[in-house]
Amino acid sequence: MGARPKGSIAARRPASRSPLTSLLRGKMGSRLRHLLLAIWLRLRHWLDRQNDNQWRPVRYRSRLKLTTDLQELPDLLQWFDRRLQQVIPERLPPQFLWECQLILTEGFTNAARHAHRHRPPQTPIVVEVGRSGRCLVIEIWDCGDPFDWDAKLAALRQEHRNPLEKESGRGLMFMEQLSQRVRYRRYGGRNCLMVRKAFPA
């Protein structure tokens, strides 16, 4: 027998849906999609945490707890200078020290001004400094709302003007350009800015 003409009933018959396709449609399918999305987000969060732990400090870890007060910045920088001498016994060039101080200043200022904008002044900001191989690792923990660091940086790069000329977002660009790697993650209701900076050769 020859092939059926294109206009025949068999040719116009819709393809049968698979059980999975039928399940993903309708109210039940919507719940399933939300469940799968939640599982994926938790899995990605866990994978990020495992990846972050690979380059977090393992030696000479020091911790300082501050409040949401920019007047504490001088104390933070003094503490950092003392701890850096313990973390890195060898002499470091002034340029490296200045860049580290700038990273700390921008990170602490962003946490106080932006992450804790609607938080009480007593809201803690925790700074941790340590060494991981030939890198200095700085972590700044805040209690602000979730913030998409990567999306903000991507938006800044797409602007026609130099992002460093803008007041908003300038600190993010400074920290990224002065560091080997920067991450901003949320763990257990807190945000952590993690900065990894290689020691001078």
C-alpha cells in the first residue's frame, strides 16, 4: 500500500503526549516544577559551599566582630595590620598592603551602608582573615538581605560609562580588580564576601 496523503486523518493526528509531559502540565505539574527548582537551588548552594571551602583559609585564621558603625573602620584597619604580620612573616610591599586595606574598607563600608541599611547599629559585621597557600583570604560577614553580586557586576560591565566613575557599584569593581577572586554567598541567613588575593611573587 502507498503512503497516506498529507491531508489524511492519520497525518493530522496529534502526537501522543508522554506521561511525563502530561504530568508537568496543569496544577500538579506546577507544584512539581517548583519542587524540582527548590531541590536544584539547594543542590547548587551545597556545591557552591563545597567549592568555596577548597580555597578558604586553613592557617592563621583570625576573627574580629564589629558593629554597623563606620567609625569602627580605623580599628578594623589597625587590627588587620597586626594580624597580617602574623599571617605573613615576610616583608610585603606597601602597594600590597594598601590594596588589602582598600578591599577591607570597601567591603566593610558596603556591609554597613547597604547590607545593613535598615538594620540596628548593633547588628554585627564579622571580619575574618587567614592564609590559604600563597593567598590571603578575607571574609566579611553581614546580616543583610540576599544580594546577587554576579548580576550587579554584569550590569555594571554593560554600562556605556566607566563604572569606576559612578558612586554606586564602584567598590565592587575595585574589589574585583584588586583581587584574584571574589565571591558573595549566603549561608544560614548571613552573607559572606570572600576575597582571595595572591601574595606578591
